[in-house]
Amino acid sequence: MYFLYRMLTALSAAALAPYYALRTWRRGEPVGSVQERLGRVPPAIAARANQAAGPLIGGLAGGAVWIHAVSVGEVLAAAALVEGMKRRFPHHAIFVSTTTETGRKLAGERLGCADGIFYFPWDSVGGVRRALGSIRPVLAIVMETEIWPNFLREARRSGIPVIFANARISERSFARFKRWKFLAGEFFARAMRDAELFLAQTPEDAARLVGMGASEEQVTVTGNLKYDVATPAVGEFGSWLAGQIRAQERWPVLVAGSVLDMEEESVLAAYDAVQRKFRRTLLVLAPRKPDRFDEAAEIASAGGWNVVRRSRVNLSAALDENTDVLVLDSIGELAALYSLADAAFVGGSLVPAGGHNILEPAWFRKPPVFGPSMENFRAMAAQFLAARAAVEVSSGQQLGKVWLQLIEDKALSERMGNAACELCERNRGATERVLEAIAGVLSAGAERRSE
């Protein structure tokens, strides 16, 4: 089975390279991104990694730590961890890889203390070996649960422990695994046993990891790192928009974040219900993926609303007072804009996509509203609903009713927002538990290398 996987991944890498090369050329992106996906780490990063692998520093072994954060959500979860590692393990260089372009861009903005950022290689043996050989990490940390068998196998063969931090397995992913277990269960279990530790978000995640092949000794529950993310600064655009809202007396303000394909219409239907009662309503519509920016703006315009795109805003001028919908076609600005919301919605939940991070509005005492598809955040969503700190809706029509209720009943909105913020505070602490586990693995590795 492994031989077949190895052949398939080698062929996939060969097939993907021309496609990505053409795409990067069309978008005017650096050609080096394709090289990175083939395992060729940028020379500057390789040089810093080589320097980090130098002699012992203060009795502690130096070396690189490679943290992989797939996309936006994982990058945000990694922020507190990267900062904590730089404080606690200053003798180690920290390098971060991402899979998506949006993740790479956000990592550059939010993980400034990292020693380098690059694209994670496709899971072919050649690419993985090249990247590991360039970075030569003493530890690799994978955020959440991207299980790449070649990467895990080659890391183990090189004596590099791999920790899965903030590990989670959704109900849907576990059901899919059980459906195909007869075909690839043993192969998958063998790949998981190549890892050193799985630091799970919840007991349910831990049980699913064991059910997929990890040993009980490999799995520890440490909590969800996303609770430890610092409240984002409002930033230049947020400050400008807040000023425009005050000057133009725009009210209420609705923020619909991380919206996916097929959700735009539902959000706009909810917005229409609010605008019919409150003519000065402003909707901030934030598509989750850049490839939806154009389409989302077109859908809103086709509905008869005046649309302004963030990318075309002049911060030295005033917002057009006739603006109905502001499409946030940018990366990294959404979380702070929840601070301006009178009511919010977190997307990826009215369609079967598993949901997105509901903590972002909660940081600002805004009760999260989301749809029924929250498999990726099931425990968190259940906790918020049980504490009456959030509302679940099933349609755009219901979303409109809930938005109106929160807008008109300020006491209810404030009570729910306070409960949401208190839940965030109560669940902090995962970062320190993860750092303790990392310290143990680094210490054990240093002892082995010094023998």
C-alpha cells in the first residue's frame, strides 16, 4: 500500500507542477512558490536553518523547529504558539510553512517573529526529503490534523519527532475513515504511529485519533489553542470604517464573515430583512476564499444593492453614503471588524462545510450566529449554545429574524456577548500545556543527540 501511495504522490507532484507554474505566472506571483512545493526551500531560509543547527548554546541544543499551518485558521491558532516558543525556546529558530496562498499571506502578517515562512511541499518522497534536508528540524509541529504519510515516514527515518498540536478529527472525517477503513485502515494507522504526539483539542478528538490508529500513549488532551489567540488590533482600515460609520450615522452594522459559495444569497436575504426596517443598515460581507471575491460582489450588485469593495476604498476619502454592502476582499482584516458589528454571522455553516471560528466575534462580546454545519467546531459550538452565548440558524430567513432580535433587544445581545467572552476567557491555557509537551520532546531529543 505504501509503495502505491509513493508512486501516486510522485506522479501527482509531477502533474501539479506545470499547473501551479502556469497559475503563478498568470497571477504574477513569484515562480519560487512552485519550487517550494517541490521541496526546494528558499536559500535564505535554508541558510538560517543551517546556522540554527550550530553548536550548543548555553548547554541547550539549538536547531530549527518546523511548524506547519495549512491555511488561515491554522495560522491564527499558531500565532500564540509561535510567540510562546520564541519566548521559551529562544535558542531555536522557528520556521512556518503553509499550504494555501491566503495562509501564506496571513502568516507573513501575523507571524512576524518567525524566522522564515514557506510553502509546505507536496507529499512526494523527493520533495519531502529535500525540504527536511534543508531545514534539518529537531522537531516538526503540524497544526490540527493534516496527516501526510510520506512526510511522517521520512521524518521518523531522519529521527525528527512530529507533534500534532491542536489536533482534531471531525465527526464527518471519522465517519469517512470508518467507511474506507477496510481498504486503507492499516496504512493510515501505520502513518499515525510515525508521529510522536497528538495534542488533542477535546476528549472526543482524542478518542477518534485512537480509533484511527494512534496509540493511547501518543494522545493527550491539551485544549484548543484558538482560545489563546490575542484580540486583534482594529488596524488602519477598521479605524477608518469606524469613523465613517460614526460620521454617517450608519446603524445597525452587520458583519458576515467567512462566507462560502451558496451562502451569499442567504446572508443577503437576511440583510434585506434588516434593511427593510432599518434603512441605514450597512453589511460587511467577507467571503472566506479569494476566488469568491468577484462573485460575491457581483451577486450583491445583481440584488440591487450599492456595493463597494475593500480593495477599492480610499482611506483618505469618505465612504460613499449610498453604500449598502461592503465586500471585504482582503485577508487578515475580518476578525477586527467584528468589533464594529451590531450583529454577526460566521459562515461555512449554512452549507455542509464544517463551520469556521466563532471565537472571532466572541472576543469583542458579539454573540456568534452560525448555521447547523459546525462539525469542525462541534464541541465549541455546543458549549456556546449551552451557555446561551450563541444562536444557531438554519436559513437566511431565520438569520434575518435573529439579527433583528439582537439589534432590537440590546439587553439580550449584551448578555449573550458577555457570556461568549467569558467562555473565551475560561477556556484559555492550551498554549502553556502544548509548550510543556513540546519542552519534553525537545529535551528528550537533546539528550539523544548529546549521547
